[in-house]
Amino acid sequence: MRQRLSVIFITLNEGPRLPASLQAVQWADEIIVVDSGSTDDTLAVAHSFGARTVSTDWPGFGAQKNRALALATCPWVLSLDADEVLSPELQLEIQAFLQNDPIVDAATLPRLSSYCGRTIHHAGWWPDPVLRLFRRERARFSDDRVHERVLVDGPVHAMTGVLWHESYRDLSQVLSKVNQYSSEGAQNLLQRGRQGGLGRALAHGLWAFVRTYVLRRGFLDGREGFILAVSNAEGTYYRYLKLMYLQEAQAREDQAFREKKGLKDPAGPSAG
């Protein structure tokens, strides 16, 4: 007996890209779209493909995907982004996988991404197995505000059909995402107790470029490989700079609180 499947999305102004992704999963038993305030036709597009939609605030990627997961009702869940499309081969592979009760709890999908119009085969982007298909009762998303991941206990199967990913359409989107992801990433680092600073920003940014362009052979992807390496370095650099300013703001708030309460600065001289 074929296992029933829920497909979940989180969206914000994804009207132009959502149709292709939704069209590729019309055979699923349930489609859920959790939207965080789109001002374009995202919700109308979702409704036209029979999706159930919920509008809510934005708590970060991990928490938002857990909200979508909580709405799913089928035993198996496939989590997709609006810029990801199942290839025909992958659609058939997933359907065959669900035809009988699988002996595993999750499956990875090999993702092939494009960057500013060029398919990237190096730079750490390929092969890029992403865990997106899983038993609803055996998995959840990490609470990371960005770069969340599926947490699952149990065996994982590796699919071979390709998940197409239009990662960045153009340079404007690259710059917008660098800003968004560096802000979310700085919040993550702050919560984990990491330290920011100009020196750390420079060191981590340089390492991100070397790792992407040299060690992961991004140079084999031509012009876009170099641009990708630079944007990775920029995102890392700004993440640690933003962390620095978050920590300084937090220190000022702590100092103001201590002064209000008449407490001594723990970093200052001790009373004699």
C-alpha cells in the first residue's frame, strides 16, 4: 500500500517561482504553504494548485518549517523551497519509494543548483544531498534561524534523481540574500555564544573564499564560480561584523540595566 505524502513549503513573495515547484508535486496527497506576509500573488498561486495555506509571522527558517511540519497529516513529508523543482526522474523515484512501507526513516535528494543563470558543479554545491523526505513522526527541523536542517533518528536512503534548484536568479537577489542570511546567521552565532569582531570577520571571510574557490574548485565554474566565492566571503564577513554590533548593543543594554538597578560592573574593579 502506497504511503501518503504531505509536501510543505514556506514562502514570502514567491509568486513567480512557486508554480513550477507546485506543478511537480501535484500527485502528492497534501500540499501545505506557510506564508510570512507575501505582498504578491503567492497565496493565489498556491490556492490555484490546491494547496492549503496559512499566513503567519516570521520566526526564522527552522521554526517556520516546524510550523509547516506541524500542519502535515500524512505519514511521510517532503519539504521543498519555492525555488526547488523535482525532476521527472525524481518524481517517479519518490513515488516508487513510497509504494511500499520503506524500511528507512528519511531520504536525501541530490540537489543541482544554478547561480545567476549558470549551473554550478563545483564550489561545494554538487553533489549536494539534502535531507528533505522523512517520516513525519521521526523527524523535525533544527531551530536555527538560517541554514536549518532536518533532525532524524534512523536509517537514511539516498535518492539518485535530481532536485533542480534555482538558487539565485541574478546579482540583485545575491546581494539581498547576503544581507538577509548574514543577519539571521549573526543572530544564530549570538545565541550560540560565539564572538564577533573585525579580525574574525576578515579571517572567516577570507577562509570562505579560499574554501569555495580553491579547495572546492569553484574556479572550474568560470566567472560565476568566482562571483559565488566572493559572495560567500561577503556573507561570512558581514555575519561576523553584524555579530560584533549585536554584542556591543547587548553589552550597552546590560550596562544600562546594571546602572538602573544600582549594580556594580562585574568587569570593573572589585570593592576594597
